[in-house]
Amino acid sequence: LYHGECVGLGIVAASYLSMQLGHISAEDFARIKNALSLFELPLQIDGFDAREVLLATKSDKKMDKGKVKFILLNPEGQAVIDRSITDAQLLAAADALVRNGEQKL
């Protein structure tokens, strides 16, 4: 994947987490995905192991004091740093990106 495609998938995952946390609505999530699709960015990708994503995230530069920093949306739609995302939540977001996974976006 190109860097921009990966960034787009990251936006989908962050938006998914924001929706799951109740910060944005399902309609807002759909609008974000629609905007990305207008630029022909992928919303899902073919199979990859979500656990590998989790492990890679743990060694990413976004780690801060043992916690991964995520940029999510708050209820007002503003970007905020969130350090409270659990491994289970991250795995669910990664699974949602897998085209052949059980969850579909």
C-alpha cells in the first residue's frame, strides 16, 4: 500500500474507535468513510493479522509512557490525543479493516 492509503486506513480505524466510544455517530463515521472513498482510498484491505498490527503499534513512535497515543475525535468533532485505548479495542478496530474479517465497515 502507498503511504496515503495507509493514512486513510488509519483515519478509518480512528473514526471507528471514536464511534465505538460514543464520540461520533454512525452517520458521522459513514460521512468520513464516504469522504475517503471520494479520493478512491481503501476503506478495508485484504486479510492481515490484527495481532501483528497490535504488536507493531506497541513499538511505534506513538508510544508514550507505555501507552499508545491515538488521535481520535471527541464529541465536538475535534481531534484529541487518547491514551486509554485497550488492546481489545485496538484489535477490534484492526479487525474491522480486514475485508475478509467478520466485521464489515
